[in-house]
Amino acid sequence: MTPTSSPLRLTFVVPRYGDGIVGGGEVLARAVVERLVERGHQLEVLTTTCLSYKSWRDELPAGEEVIGGARVRRFPTVVPRLVPLDEVFKGATTLMRKGARGLARLRDYDGWSAPRKAAQGVLDRAWIYSQGPIVPGLLDALRKDRSDAIFFCGYLYYPTIFGLPLVADRSALIPLGDEEVMLYAPIVRETFRAPRALLLNVVEEAERLAAIVAPRCPPQAVVAVGMDPPPAPAPYRRPTDKPFILVLGRAGKTKPLAAVWRALTERDPGGMIELDDGRSVPASELTLVTAGEVAGHFEGMPRVIQLGRVDDATRWGLLRDCLAMVTPSLSESLSLVMLEAWQVRRMVGVNKRCDVTDGHVQRCRGGASIDFEDATLGAEQLVAAVRSRAERVACAERGAEYVAKQYGWGSVIDAYESIAGAIEQRSDVGEALRAWSERCGTWARDATR
């Protein structure tokens, strides 16, 4: 099935990479890299010495190591994240506009005078520099790179914004484009227009980026990631004997749940919750368990257990034992944790205002869409979603079928090989993706430039 006649030399640029990294994009990149290694390709990863995107400080040694068969080269930062200057510049350059208002501002920008655009460019670059991680060594490595194709994972930071233009004719971008104000900055739009292809996670992300980049959009393909079978159940320490819902990942993305959980615990929701073993318990026993980053907005709330970072056995044990996995985030580009929850047949709850996660739920009817803006209503919807054992099981089964059908590794790796092969052969990437789409029955769109 390989669209190339021989192994390829491929480079991935990922701001954080390796063991102990929390983040869906980083997990996605590593999974793809290691599958490409298994296919016989030569892989190199250019990354930083950072563990945390919040600080972008050097925490890992610079130099080289081999992870999963790929050569990983780490470069130290010159400047970490400049807090709070980064947020000041972000507000100044985006005016905190997204969606229709963000698109309108981009259209206005197109009519600006050259001096005004130049001034905006200075502001945009100051914003990117203030965010960190500033890694000039990584850019030097890109200038010397002689691989057949280069894949950039994540659009937002210095390695992509300033690195991708150096190798645009050999590049593809996996943007991870959540619906955020940063997407609508002029400097980001130019980055989206530069590569030979855009690899998206879901159709909603593809449509969003096509509107931003119009009328000059590279070929697009909804590729996402393949899902490995979950590991066999392993012993772990269950954090509570109460029925619980589970939240995984970054603290910032859990904030919409805080007011809803407060409303849920301030008054007895009444009624019973049917457990998996057929017993029923009062809904007032429902507990929230979080794993990943500890969130300050849950501190002091009743019936909340924050575990912090946990090992894989605990993580999968929590997924298997929860009544539902909830992802309250307003912006996602895929949400791997949702797909994992469905794999172990757990229903999910999502923020109805997040187009990506709500889109997953609407397509497969694998969970509940919850109004996190109305705390009282959201609390009622959350409890209602988990009351019935039969409804939880039905949602979970539909979700499991959806993941099995939509997220196989074969079509994912075929897409990467198709793009890389077309770049290496200097042929039409759009044509390669059309052929891929026909082979795999997946979504792709040609360039409109």
C-alpha cells in the first residue's frame, strides 16, 4: 500500500516530545512517528528541551536520543514564555476575536495600507517571541535538513511560525486548530497558507481553517490518528468507592465544569443513579475525579478528587471505572481522551459549544452535549446523562463502533506516505490526496490557489 517505492527520510517538528509529556498533539505526533518507523522509514524529530508549555523552560538535556526508533534532537531555549507579556501581546494582536468576528477582522486586514500591515507584522512577531520557546538551534537544523518531507505538529509556536517558511516547499502542517482567537492572527494565516498540505483531525477543523485561509488554501485531508487497542486491565488503586465522572488532561480546559460542579453539589439533585452492577445509589453521591494537571478552580469543592499525573494503568483503570468521561473544553481539534473512553465502552459528556467534540457526539450518539454556560441547567444535564445504566451502555457501544470504523491506522499512515511521496517526487500533493481519499473512503479537498 506504500505510495513510494523506497523508504523515505522524514522529519517531524514538535515543540515537546518524549516520555512524560501531557498533551493530545504530542501523543498524536509520537504515535504517527513510531508507526512510520515500523513501516521502514527513517525518522528524525526536532524538538526542545522543555516539558511544560506554560513556562517553556529547559528541563531536559540538549542533544540526541533514540525514542521508539526515531532520532530525537533536542534544542535549548534562548527565551522561555514571558508571562504576562505573552497575554498582553496576544490580546493586542488578535483583539480576542474569533469565529465570524475573527474572519471579519482578517478581511479588514486585507484592505489595510502597507505601512499598517507592516506595523501589525511587528506586533504579531513580538507576540510569537513572547510566547516562547525561542529555539534558534532548531531553525538552524531545519536550514540544514535534507529529508524528503517535513511535518510540523501544532501551528502556534515559534518552531512552526518561523521554521515552516524556511522549508515550505517540503512541508506539511498538522495544525491542531482548536477554535481559539490565535487562529485568526494574520501571521498564523500566512503559516497556514505556506505548506504543501494541511492534515486535519476532523471535518469541523478543516472547514474552519479553509474559511480562514481562503482564497489560498493548500490541499486538506482529514487524517487524525489511528487508535491502538486499549491495554488489558491492570490493578490500580481506585480513588473512591463512590460513583464518579472523570476529567483528564490540562487544567485550563476543565474550567467550564467548575461552576456546573458547584451548582451540582450545592443542592441535592435527587433521584438515584443505577450502577454497572445493577445497584442504585443516591445521585448526591456522584463524585468528580480529575487526572492530569491539578486545577485551582476545583480546590475546596466538595466531592472532588484531584489525582494529578497518573501512570497508564491508573489512567485506563479510571476510564474503565467511571460512569462517564467528561470533556468540558470549549476548544478541541480532536480529543483523544474521548476516543479512548469509547474504546473501553464508557459514555462521554461534552461541551455543546465545542464544535469538534459535539460533532463527534452528534455523529455517533455516543454521549451527552451539556450546556456549561448555564450552571444550573448543566448540572441537571450532567446528572441526567449518567442516571440510567442502559443509556450509558447504549451510548458507549455506539461510540466504540464509531472509533473502530473511523480511526484505523492503515488510512492514517497511507496519508502521511502519500503526502511525503508526492513531496519527494515533486508531484501534485492534491492529486496524491485525491487518490488516498478514493482508496480509503476518507475526506480530502484539493487546493484552491
